[in-house]
Amino acid sequence: MFKGLTAALLGLLLSSAALAADDQAELARQGKLVATAADCQACHTNPEGGKPFAGGYAIHSPMGTIFTTNITPSKAFGIGNYTEAQFARAVRQGVRPDGKNLYPAMPYTSYSHMSDEDIKAMYVYFQQGVQPVETPTEETALPFPFNMRIAMAGWNMMYLDSTPFKPDASKSAEWNRGAYLVNGAGHCDTCHTPRNLMMGSVTDKPLAGGMVGPWYAPNISSDPVSGIGNWSQAQLVEYLKTGRTAGKNQAAGGMAEAVQNSLQYMPDEDLNAIAFYLKNSTPVRDPADKQAADTFGKPVNVEEGLRGAHPANANNTLTSGAALFSGYCASCHQPDGSGSKNQAYPSLYNNTATGMGNASNLISAILYGVDRQVGNEHVLMPKFGEGSYVGQLDDQQIADISNYVLKNYGNAAIQVNAHDVAVLRAGGPVTLLAKLQPYMVPAMVAGVVILLLLIFWLGRKRKLTK
């Protein structure tokens, strides 16, 4: 009888252990889906041959270069020693276990709205479903005073909304799921909402667009002129899943990374929820926009204006925007700008990159190229900036090509000069706060000197009045 009872208890324990293991496996599976929606891999995996989630990716922020961390379960270099509570605090509040603040290049301002269930599942996934990588990453070393991470505590007080996501009972389940993904796990708002002087989100212009390094994250509010209001839901879903929609747009830069590492793997239900939410979001219009960006342009054959301009054996003839376009662009985008038949090389007219009031994405596509892997399809446009294997163009040449494209296929009211190209080549516009950085130390020293002089003067005055 005693042996039978022991056997029964042992069986019960083994059964409980098996159930617990199954629960953890299911949590890890769910966590992988959450981590995919949160696009953790895009930032925490170095695209130059880095191992998954091992960090080392350089994010060029207006304040300096921020290197992403190792978030594999390595106990020496990653997050293997994190408790679930420490993991949740880092993800939602941007605070490491040692108490130091993360920079908001890590989108904890959006992740703060994630549910307890999703945070727990993601923690289990990173601890059990990811291979540890025993490699250190380069330390972020921003210039003073941006290297004072304690200042982020004050920034968080002003700009971190840690309110958990609460479904709106007046909206549909699809709208609420889309809102959770756009403003929470998917953190679309992090890039697509403009920033103020202190790099906080301009909350009264949600999803109205903003610069992210040398690229422009466009307005994705429901406005039909400045935003995506004239897109159908099916077109939005196609774009999110594949990175392109004919006659609308194609993903490059950070958006290409999001499609490649995250969006293409998300369930269609989630992509439809995102599209539905965006189609029903608050419309925000730029007063300068008079027509939708994808309605500009028409086919214009560049060769008709170039034929016979030079002898057949002439050299050094690429001296105009038209000639540069013919020499470097027309072979893929076609002489009339209509693009390749399969639109892997898209039409340059009816294209938001050429029709927007901001030409940054057109310029950056030329400077940095386009590299996007979706399924078995690899879309590659070579870069023409530093290190180009096709032809390295200078700032004026890229400006000339851009102006030819804008005049003939896009928004002809926009003009590009060599300085515009140089700014994007250097990593994008520098904010006023970053421009003031060289003067901050002298200003602080001057302030201390003035304070000491004031104290000395007040002390001497008090002695003289006694």
C-alpha cells in the first residue's frame, strides 16, 4: 500500500512538472509573437552579421550614437540575471536593474502600455526561447550632458505616460487591438509622431510624421491629404505585410527593417487591426499640403531631351539632373519613371516618396539605398553614397537627380540643394538641443562663476554694513 501511494505521488509530481513545462513552452511561444510585434530584433540585432538579439546596432540619434544592448539570456553580457520584475521595469519604465535610466531610443514610452500578460510572455521567451550570446556590446557614450542618465528621470516625469492600455468600450474589438499595437507593442507612434525641443512626443499631433535620423516617418493619421486616409484597408495591409503597395509607397530605412523583422510575420488579424485603427485615427493635416502625395507626377521620358546632345563617343556628359538620372536611375526605374513591371523598382510618379512636402526619403533612398527581405523576395536598390559599388555621387549630383525627379515625377514645388543632401548624409537634422550642446559646459561654468561672485559680493556687502 505504501509503495502504491509513493508511486501515485511520484506520478502526480511528474504530471505537474510536465504541465508546468507545457505552460512555460506555451508562454515562450506567445512571447515570441509579442517580441515580433514589438520588433525587438530590428534594433537588438546588428544587421552587419550580428547574432539574434546580441545587440551592437548603432542608432544615430540627434544626441549622439546609441548602441543597443545584448538582450539574450547571457548572465555575463545579457539579461540572464534579470527577474521578471526587473525585465518589466526596463521594458515599461526604461530603468535597468542597476537603477540607471535607458535612453528613449528604446521605445519604453510605448511599451509602457503593454499588458502584464504580454510582458510575462516576452520575459519567458527571452529567458528560454533565445540562445545566449556571450559577447559584450559597445557602451553608449554620449557627450556631456546627455551622458548623465539621471537626467532621464526628469525627462520621464515630463513625457512618460505609464498608464496601462485600457480598451475603449465605445469602439470595436478590432479598433482596440489596433490601438494597442500602434501605440503600445508595435510602437508606431514612436517614429510617426513628431518630437519637440526636448525630444518628447507632440501629443496633440498624433502620428503626424517626423524625422528619424536621415529618414522621414510620414504622416499615418487618417487625413486623406497629409496622411493615409485615401488608402484602402487592403492597401495598408499589403504595405505592412510586403513593404510596398503599387501607386502608394515602398518601405525603406527603418520601415524596411520593421517589415523585414516584424510586420511580415504578424497574423493577418493584427495587420488588419492596425490598418483599421489608422483608418479611424484622429486626422492631422499639414496646412502646406494641398493634395495627397501619391497623386503627383506623370510619365516623362528622359531620353527625348538627351538624344543628340553629345557625340556618341563624348566623355564627362553627366552634367545635369536629367543626364544623371539617365545614367544612374533609368535602367531600373525606366526612362519614363514608370518602374519595373513587377514594381520591385517602383514607379517614381504616384509615389509618396516623391510627392511629399519633405524630400528626405527620396534623398536618403539615393544616399543609402533600399534593402528589404520579405519571404523569398529580396528588394535591393544600391546606395549612391559612401562606399557605393555602383557609383559614388556627391551632394550636388544627388541634389540634381532629386530635383529632376521632383520636377517631372513628384512634387515640383519642392527644391533640394547640396546642403540638404549633406545634412542627411551626416545622419539627419540636428535638433536645437544638440546644437546647444557645445555651449552647455561653458554656460554651466559661467553660471557657477557668476554664482560664486554673487555670494562673494553679498558676503562682503554684509560685512561692510555691520
